[in-house]
Amino acid sequence: MNLLTNEELRDIMRACVGNEQTAELEGEIFDRTFSDLAFDSLAVLEVAARLQETYRIPVPDEAVERMKTPRDVVDYINQQLAAAA
């Protein structure tokens, strides 16, 4: 399985938020917190659920709680993919 890219995560994030919030996802977002990007905890859980489905790896609630930025998500998913390889 390929590693998760920033653009793939951005696409998943767009699919998990309303249209009015997609503008928040342009530019350099990967070190901004989810709250700065107008993502509430349910939106972050939706992102995690889509990643679990797409990459077939577990993303437990404890891991989601530690994910404060999109970069945290990319790093976590890619670490899990590398460990599973």
C-alpha cells in the first residue's frame, strides 16, 4: 500500500466537512490545528474512519485524540502502514 500523501489527506478532509469550510483547507494547512481549520471532534473522527476504511489499518480513539494537526494524521497513518509492511 502506498503511503498517505498530504494531498490525499486534504481530499479526505474536504469530503468530511461542509462546503463552507473547504476554503479553510487551501494553502499550508498541515501544521495548523484542526480547531484552527474549523474541524470539530466529530469531523476529525470522520477523517479517521475514512482513513481506517481506505487503508485498512486501525485508528483507535486514543490515537485520534493525539492528532492535533493534519501532519500528525499523515505521520501516524504512514507509521502504521510502514509497520504493517
